[in-house]
Amino acid sequence: MRKCLILTVATGVGSGFLPLVPGTWGTLLAAGLYIILFIFISLSPWLLYVLSLLLFLVGVWSAGKAEQYFETRDPCQVVIDEIAGYFVAVMFFIPSLQLAVISFILFRLFDILKPFPLRRLEKMPEGWGVMLDDIGAGLYAALILALLTGTGIM
């Protein structure tokens, strides 16, 4: 039962098992949840902050355990890091569909390219390395979103 719970959380309710690009599927799940919860239902932005923190903490734990189950470092099936990272990318802004889409693109770009120091963060032990590089990618995406918003481009 415990293994099932850990893998359900770490793999984003199984989205990490979808073919070809599990990280993109996990980010798509996060974007869908964001659109439903914070655009259509209009939940408080404070819940997004709380949710992001909880996802990070639960992600460190579940990703570390999932690494043991899969017997590999940062297994591709683990997408809780993409979900948490995406929420970090959007949490500083007024929710909108435009933000959801642009955040998705920017987050995936930074998650794939891993600019300095994200690759170093990835090497941290256990679930920390799995989570921190994606939190960093979310912060990079948020920085670009802030520039786009601040200059009136978006």
C-alpha cells in the first residue's frame, strides 16, 4: 500500500508512465490543474503558495523513495518535480490562460536546457536533486514572465 501511494504521488497519478515525454505529460497535468483550480474555479492565490510548498515537501520524500523503487537516479517516471516546478512558475502572477500556456513553454524550456546552476542542483542527494532543479526551472520561467509582464509584452 505504501509503495503504491508513493508511486502514485511521485508519478503524478501515473502521468509519468505515459509514453515518450513523461516530464511534458507531468507539466501538462500541472497546467490543467492550474487552469481548473485557479482560473475556472478561482481559488485563492494563497492556496497556490501552500500547494506549491506541499508539493515540494511531499515531492522530496516521494521522489527519494521512488528512486529506490526504480533503482535509478531521477527516474523519468517521476514527474512530481515538474508539477511543483510549474506551480512555482505561475504562483507570482494573476491567473490567466495566456499565463498558463506561456508558463508551460518557458518551464519546459528551462527544465530541458537546465541553465546554471540547475544541473548542479540535480546532483543533490535523494529527492532533493530531483525536486530542486525543477523548482529552479520554475523560478527561471517566473523571472522571464516577470520581464514580459513588466515590459507590457504580456
